[in-house]
Amino acid sequence: MEEVKGNPQDSKMKKIMYTLVAVAIVLAAALAFVWFERTSLVNDLNDEKQDLTQRMIELQNDYASLSSDYETINSQLDSSREEVSQLIERIKKTDATNRAKMRQYEKELGTLRTIMRSYIVQIDSLNTLNKKLTADAAAARKEAAESRKKNAELKQTVESLSASVATGAILKGRAIRIDAYNASGKVTDRSSRVVRLLTTLSLVENELAEKGPVRVYIRVKDPDGNLLTNASSREFTVAGGEPMIASASREVDYQGAEVEMSIYLNDIPDYVKGIYTVEAFTEQASLGTAELMLR
């Protein structure tokens, strides 16, 4: 019998089939790897979101534990508590993969923490002042009983001490932040595209504060700690301190109600990568600080 030879066409088809199977296996492995990497990244981002949410809840609890005997401060605390609650809801509704939003929420968390620390200092200072005023007033009343002449003098002393409550009349700031803008007037975080910086903040409501023009000064420092200045920079002095140079400043009309304001810093030759800091002041006291990361 003659040997049956294989069909060359069948052999060629088998080779093609094996090649396609091999390609399919490689593609399947690649897709599996990409899926695994994406799943891992999403899980990491979800963990970061959960961590940020937990820290916001802890800050919310810290705000809940704060209280004072002063109506103005309580009103400010209520406003900050509402900001924290709203931020928590925004975080919960934002997809964890929206990294820009998460970085923004991280900055707002830092700002709210700074504001809370300022409340604690303010409450402690006023409580200490009230204790001192109470003790001094008691001593003054005791001495006043000794004679009518001393009574007049001591009454003036008590009134003078009561005037010390003016400490509570010092203007406070909140919600301070700094953003960078490019030549098109859009917010950017690229150092090579920045043409100006904008600092925004609010002077909080304070019925005890003096009404009228108030100048707010900002000092912006680059990542190396160098103060940014231009031709419009000016010198100022905070009460009881040494003269300082302001990067920029702006005057507003303050009438006791909360005032939102913005201060631009222009004409800086160039910006480098890193963290920029801004400090805001009036001639009474510091209003707070904020940071900006440029890449």
C-alpha cells in the first residue's frame, strides 16, 4: 500500500491556529495584569479617601467638644462646624479616583484644623482674662469699702480692667488660602506657568472690633523661606512686634460684619517647585497661614 501523505494545507492551518491561541493567551494575561493593577490602585485611593473621611470626622468631634461663654465665638464655632459637616458630605460624594478634589479636601482639612487651634487659643485667653478681671474687681470692691475717696479711684481701676476685654475686639481671620494663576486667569499648580498668586480670607464678625478702614498684609515665602516682594511691598508693624515687610496688602472697610477679601501678588519674576506659605496680618495680630504646592 502507498503511504498517505499529510495535507500541507492542514499543517499550515494548524500552525496558524496554534499561533492565534498563543496570542490569545498573551492578551488574556496582559488584560488580567492591567485589571489587577487598576483594581489595586482604586483600592489604594479608596483607602486614602476613607482615611481622609475619618480624619474629618475626628475634626468634627473636636469642634463638637469646643464651647465658650461668648456669643461671638459660639457663632464662629457654629459656622466652622457647618463647614466641616459640608466638607464631609462632599468627600463622601466624590469618587476616590478624583485625586485633584481629594488634594483640595486635604488642604481644606488643614485650614479647618488651623482655625480650630486659633479658637482654642482665643477661648483660653478670654477665660484667663475673665478670671483675672473677676479677681481684680473683687479686690477693688473690698478696697473701695475703706473710704469714699479710694472708692472713686478703685472704681476707675475696675473700669480700666474691664476695658482689657478689648482683647476680644482684636480682628480674627478664617478660611485663608492661597492659589496660583496662569496668564489666562486660571488656577494652576505648575510653577512654570504661574504669573500671580491670590490669597483669599475672611475677617470674621466681631461687634467689639473697631469699625472703619483695616489694612490686611500678607507675607508670601517660597520653598526656601525667601520672602517674595515687588515694587508695591511695604513695611508694617504688628502690635508689640518688630517692623516687617509685606509682600502685598489691601485696605477694606470693616463695619463689624464678616468681610471676604482677596489680595493679589504680582510682578514676581519666576516660581520654583515646592511649598509656598502665606501669613496674613493686621496691625493688631496674625490672621493665620496657608500653604500652596507647586510642581
